[in-house]
Amino acid sequence: MGFRPREPSPPEASRACLPSGVDVSSSALRFLTQQLRRHRRAIGSRWRRLSAGRQALLTLAHLRAGHTYAQLAAGFGVGTTTAHRYVVEAVELLAALAPSLADAVRTASVKAYLLLDGTLLPIDRIAADRPFCSGKHRKHGMNVQIIAEPFGRLLWASPALPGSTHDLTAARQHGIIDALAAVGLKCWADKAYQGAGKPVRVPFRGRRLKRWERRHNTTHVKIRCVGEQAMATLKGWRLLRKLRCSTNRITNIVKAVLVLHHAST
């Protein structure tokens, strides 16, 4: 399993082909490689089985394509434990670079508005794990809040909470509403955020709506649906479609994906 770049066509000039055959931005690969090299120099690591570039490629194959540690070990010629250690090291390094909510809101303060939504990242749990079970989706998972720019670019992702957490509760717990109010930013969200407060704009609820309320809801949906692009950004990383790791590691994985996304755009 080696890194074999293909001849890029003009629309794909910034893409590289992973051993799995799944495309990932070459700028993300270079970014992670540079970070790993700096980290190795900082800790005085003299020798590794894999170079920084190969470790970055191994990590991207895990995050982007969802390869298991056994598959990574076989493909890169290392032990399963070594593959796990390399991935955890790279993910923690990336997670430390993720922007905080305050930084994200400060960066977006020049925007006309933002988009807020929540998503459930499925996890491998049994029925007895009730805190992780989402009644809305009828599956086990972790609740992650997403903030996107008006044109759908993923701006910030929250720490992961158990799937039973309501979106409004999660937004309040992360301090999203207070952070938006502090800078006077408007935010469009769905009906799950009813009662969030002035910064958050939500559609009208009910069956017997007036004509102007129905028109408002139609316009609201057109604005908010662009935020689905931010959701697709996360779900484009195959590992996040079905997480089988400890729930304590999911926050770092989400942050790592966010940093790689920013590095590739």
C-alpha cells in the first residue's frame, strides 16, 4: 500500500490519491506532514519506523477512508499497536490546533450571519448504553454542534456529547448562544433551537400558520439548507460515519477533521 499520486486533471489539481483510492487534499497531507516533523524535532525523536510523511498518510487513510488499525498495519508494514500509536499521536497533535469557539466567532464577526445545526455521529454501542441513544434518530451516537459560514463552509465543530443530549441543551452547554450574542451575530437554525434567544433565528411552528409565516419559513429553509454542506464535510470522512473507538476520543477526532478541512481550503 504505497502513495501513488495520479496525473491530476485541471479540476483535481489540488487532490492526491490515498492508498485506499479515496481522494484527499494534498495540502492537508503536506500540512499534517509539517506538523509531525515539528513535533518530532520538539520531542527529540531520532528514529521512527515510518517517516513523518508516511505517518501523515497512514493517519489520513484512517480518518478519510475508515481503515482499521489491522488494515493500516498490513498496508504500511508496521504492527497494529504502532499504527494505533501513530494515529493517536497525529490526531492529538491536530486537535490541539483546532480553533476555540471564541476564535471562530471572532473570525466570523464580519459575516452577515452564521448557520447553526447539530448532527449525530453514529457509534458502536449496545442498547444498555442509554445516555448515547438518540430518541430522534433511534440510534446510538454523539451529538456535535456545527457552525457554518453563510455559503456552507464549516467554521467550527463542538466537543462531542452523548447522543441523548438535545440540540438546544448542547448549544447552551457549549456557550454558543452567549458567544453569538456577545458579538451581535445572527444565526439561522432549525426548530430544535426554539427558545434559544434573540441571536438564533428559527422557523415558526404549528400547522395553522399565516401566509406571511409560511413565506418566512420557506425563506428560512432556503438560507439554512446551505448548512448541509458543512454536515457533508464531516460525513465525508468515512471514520465519522460509524465510530468504533472510545467515546472519550471522539472530540479529538472531530477537531482533527476540522483542522484538516481548514488546511485544505
